[in-house]
Amino acid sequence: MAKQTFTTGQVLTAAQMTSLQQTAMLGGAASAKTASYTLVAADAGTAISMSNASATTITVNTALFAAGDTVQITNLGAGVCTITAGTATVNTSASLALAQYESGTLDFTSTSAAIFIKGAGASASASGLTLISNTAFTTQSSVSLAANTFSATYTNYKIILDITAFSASNTFIFRARAAGSDYSGNQYFNQTIDGSGVTASASDGATNTSISLGDPNTNVNYQLEMELFRPNVAGRTWAIPKFFFLDNGGVWHVRMSGHRIDTSTQYDSASIIPSTGTMTGRIFVYGYAI
């Protein structure tokens, strides 16, 4: 239950007695959330559940809780829920990111500090792939995944891009993202194999400012699958996009390319950007279970 103040001679209601009993049995009032949330003082002693297909955060600030207060947090959604220190300090021996069906307890040691005790959780998928985010967009000139889509929970990822409409013949690009900013330096390197018509060609890119995802024509939908390796690890990031598209000249292409981002940045997100106009579609991000 949320913390209450009682006075001498006060008669407790049945609801208050039920809540006290629930807390004594290590339970707490349940509070369901579907979007990123900042804890308030009334959350002390409660159990919060998050349910969202995309990545979310639960922010912890100072001067709201007292030493000994606890908050139980469970992630029911497919999107990773990350416990985020706002003005408070949050320490843990495990990850602050909760995958689907994982849970943990914030145990406050003072008004400004807490320890996050993460439980083992249940397996969200037996297939080895866990859906982290499912992001729909309509007539957007660029789309960025939520912060912390890439986290310490998974090392490698699969991205499915399904663009159902775009306003002009385009070149689509991918950029890694960290702390709310796209990386646009010239540290993207690539090797591409392209089959178009009855010919095949290969090219070697020296330095680029993004990963090219082809230049499809507006006459057809556009789908892409990309394997992304180690984006949230301090070191090089690797990517292998594979796609099939009709180019601006009306020629069909089957293309696979390999890329590396030659920086040591820990990326937590990414952006998809058309060179002109807008796009409509959906991006799915899966984490590879280890």
C-alpha cells in the first residue's frame, strides 16, 4: 500500500486493514502503467507493472521516499523497461533493464539512494528472439527508436523495417543513435553485393556518414531485415542489412551488405531517414537471447 499517516484513536477502514495486511505479506497495491513513468511518493510499498510493446523507463527521483521504503516493479510488456536514476542514485549488481516478465525491487537506503534488486524472471520466449519494440509511424521525415532500445540486456539484435508508403523515390539510410543524437560522422564502412537484372556487382565503401538501405521506387512497398551486432557495447558495431527493392530506374535489386561503425560509442537507439519526403510503416526490434 502507499504510505499513510495515522493518528491516535483513528478507526481504520476495512480497505486500510486489507492494504496493511497485503503489505505485511510482501504485497502492495497494484498500479498498472503503459507508458514511461516517474515514481511519486505514493508509490512507496506498491507494486508497479509496465506493459508496452516499445521500450519504456521508470524514473527515480530524490526526496520522495524514506529509508526502508520499497517499490516492486514488473515488466509485462515486450518492450524493455529500464529503471532510470533521475535525481536519485540507483545502484545494482545486475542490469537496470527489465525484459518481458522480469521484475525487481527498489529498496531505498535513504531519501536520495536506492538499491535495485533484480529477480531472475521468467523466459519471455523459447525461440531465442524477444520482441523489444514495435514502432508504427505515419508520414514521418525520420523515425528514431526509443532511448534504451539497445541495452545491456541483449548483445545482438534483429531489425525488421516495413515501409508501406513513401512520398518520393528515395534513398533510405540508417544511423546509430546515443543519448538522443544520431551519429553522422564518417566512420561507417561497408562492403556491398548487389544483384540487379541478370548482373551482379560488388562495391567497397571507404568512409560514409550512414548505412545505405537502398533507393526504392514508390511503386512498391519496401521491406528490410538487418542483423545488428554489439551496438550497446563499447567497441565497433557491426551490421548486415538484407533487402529486395525496385530502384528509381525500375530495376529490381537483391542486395546484402556488411557494415561496421568504427567508434567505441555505446549506442542505445537508431534512426531511419529518407533522403526526401515522408514515410509510413513500422519497425520491429528483436533481441537475441543468449
